[in-house]
Amino acid sequence: MGKRGPKPQFTDVACLNKDCELYGLTDQGNVVGNGTYISRGEKTRRYICRHCGKAFCDHTDTFYHDLRKAEQTIDLALKMSMKGMSIAAIADVLEVQSASVKRWLARAAEQCDKVNDTLMTNLDVPKIEMDEMWVIVKKKIVPRMEVYEDDGPWMWVAFATNCRLIVTFIIGPRKQYVADELVKLTADCLSETIPVYVTDGLDFYKVALLNQYGVRIEYPKTGKRGRPKNPEIVPPEDLKYAQVVKKRKGGKLQKVVRKVIFGEDIEQKEISTNLIERQNLTFRQDNNRVSRKTIGFSKVVKGLVNQMKLYCTHFNFCREHGGLKYKDEKGVECKNTPAKECGITDSKWTLRDLLTFKCFKTSVV
């Protein structure tokens, strides 16, 4: 016993009370054990913060907090959802209510947002490929690909090729404001070093990159007759952007043109969107909700967004990638997850690790 109670044993546990001055800080000596109890057949430990007096447990501020169903059932429902199974089918197989499956999926999406906001920051990647793929929501309408703009739902993805990391995604129409949002969300995840951007021939990306990184130049008055030159936005010297333009005729590919839009010293072999297009195939092959010929598509956009948030976060942190092979100390060939390859995590996560991650930035003073 210490002078004012038991000595702290849980130095790696932080207070979860957001009003506490020591919120999110570990190794402060303020958290002590406060007994255990049985929850859903498992032993759960309680804690108490001696600074603010608030009590909390292992499940506080995680996905599983205040859920009554067995964790194995919930995990199985989420895994089935990531494979594109419908809410009704999952509820039927697991003998639960459809409303419960929807609630679990929404809570999992919120947890994934917290994980990404905490860990997907200050990424240093050399190249980003961006692309958009059409998806089906509510009813099956195939877009006319030759039309520049489209009001139907599209999934826009930013992909770090060196570590196969899905940096971010957004679902919306093929419009300029959606491209602007994609580039902004991508830039918020990156470090100060601007990577090489490569996209298809859609000019929305060019305007979006200028809006995000462009420098406004004001031209001085010359004193001559006529209107002064209007200010313009120019790309910075360190912005490198290229396009892969595919020209088709009669539905068949005729020619592929690689164009450098901004910057210099971009190697021709870097001007490629092969990896993001291969990732699009993975999306459609794994996930029934975004497959081309399917009747298992989402009926509301929010359901598709929640499902894709869980899928993409699980893909980054929990799923080993065939393109990230290495040999361990014993010479055995292993596969990395994108997050581990990028240096975000030290090991492969499980789904439970993802759902129980405490989403605050710890600090040891």
C-alpha cells in the first residue's frame, strides 16, 4: 500500500474520462485496479482514476462496451458483412435481429473512424494512385462511361502503392467537389512531403490538386492601358502529377498515353495505375456489395459507407497482402499487412484488436 492507497500497477492504462486532466496519458500513476466482474462469460477488469475519481473497465470507449450479445457472434456478423452478405442473410444465419446487425455495423464504422483519425496521420509515402469505380446503390443503373460527369454513386479511392495501403475513400457522384474532398482527405493523412500523384485521364483530379496544393500568384499593375492580368493558381515546384489516358473505340482499348501534368523528373514506369486497378478488382471480388453483376448491392448509401469503412480498415490493419512478402529470421516466407509495411503498427492485428483499440494518443512524460 502507498501513502494514499494502493500502488499503481496498471502503468499502461490511461484514464478514459475526457474531462480529466490526465485523459489519454499513460504511466502517470493515477490508474489503479477496482476489482473484476464477469461480462458475457469473460472476466473484465475495472479501474478507477485517483485524479478525477471516475471508474471504467476494459470495454469502456471500445466497440464492445454495453453490448449484450456474445463477442464471437458479433465478430462473425462483421466478418460476414465484410464479404458482402446482406443484413437479412446475416441475421437469418446467426438468429439475431436485423436491427442488431445494422447497429453493430454502424458502431464498427465509428470505431474504424477513430482508429484512422488516430493512426492514419503523417504518412510518408512516395506515390499515390487515385481512381474511381462505379457502385450500385438502391437500384442497378450502369453509367455511361463516355459521359464526363455522372450523378450515380461512385467510390473514389486513394491508394499508397509502396505499402498497398488504402489511404482513404469517399462515395459520391462523379463531380468536381467529390474529387476535391478526396484530395483533401488524402493530404490530411500525409506528411509535409508531397508524393507523386497518378490518376486516369479525368481532369477533376488536376483541378482538385491545384485547389489543395496550388499557390496563388498576384500580378502587379504595369501602368499600361487595359485590364491588369488576373491572379492565377499555379502548382508548387514539388508537386508531381501524371495521368494515364486510355483511348477506346467501340469499347476496345486502342491506345494508352502517359502524360506528365505537373512537375518534372517523373519516370515513365511510375506513370501507371495498375495497382489501384488491381485493388478495384479485389474490392469487387471480395465484396458482394460492390460487384458488377450482383443483386446483393446496398439499398442505402449509409449502409455501403459503413460496410466499406470496416472493410478498408480491416484490409489495412488485419489482412496480410500477397504483394508484401518477406522472410523472417528462420527464412520462412511471411506476408505483411499494409499498416505494418507502412510502419503504422508493429504487428498484424486481429479483428478484436481493431475493435478494442483505445483511440487516444498515449504520452509518457
